Amino acid sequence: MRKYLFILVICCSVYISGCVAPVIVAGAAGAGATYSLATDSVSDNVDAKIPEVVDAFINEVNKRNGSVMFASISEGKVKAEIKEIKYTLDVKSLTKNSSRLTITARKTYNLLPARDEAVEFYTKVAERLK
């Protein structure tokens, strides 16, 4: 199923923009899961409810001595800052027990993408959800 979704995304990207968009599907290190990357974010489907994902994100921010600037379980959104990098979590419910999460990271006055930091942060949040 994911193979067909990947092909659909690539086809749509080529059709809309005329070239392949900066979307890459990569294997999560050691987990065997897949997630999608954009220039500044990582997205994945997880087997957890929205409150669990939000709690895992906030706990990881607190562990890193960061500050949570906004958090809403009902909206599935969290904004946080850790060492001049701004992280944003956006969670949407897929089914009763699964969600789609997107973690975005930006640095230097919110101007530059911080994809590596987003992937690393996602990995830690995903470990907390297991």
C-alpha cells in the first residue's frame, strides 16, 4: 500500500510542478518504518492517539530544556523552541488509534530549514511512542 502511495505522490508532484518535488521517502534508521521528508519537516503515521503524540513531543522538548510556546491537544498543535531552533508539531487523527504527525524545524529567525534536526527530533518522539 505504501509503495502505491509513494508512486502516487511522485506522479502528482511531477504533474503539478513539472519536476520531482523535494519529497523523499526514506527508511527510518533501525525502525524499518517509512516517513516522508520535505525541506524542513518530517511526516509519519503512528499508532497513537493525538494526546499521546502531543505528550511525547512536549516531554522531549522538556528533556532538552526547551520551551513550549503553544500547545493545544484539541487542535493537535505544539510550537516549541530549543537552542534557537523552532519546532512545530501538527497531528491529525487518521483512525481511532492512529495519527499522522508532522514535525517542522526552522532555524535562524525562522528563515532556514532544519531538516536534520526535524528528523532527529522525530526519531526521539517516535521512540517515546513505542
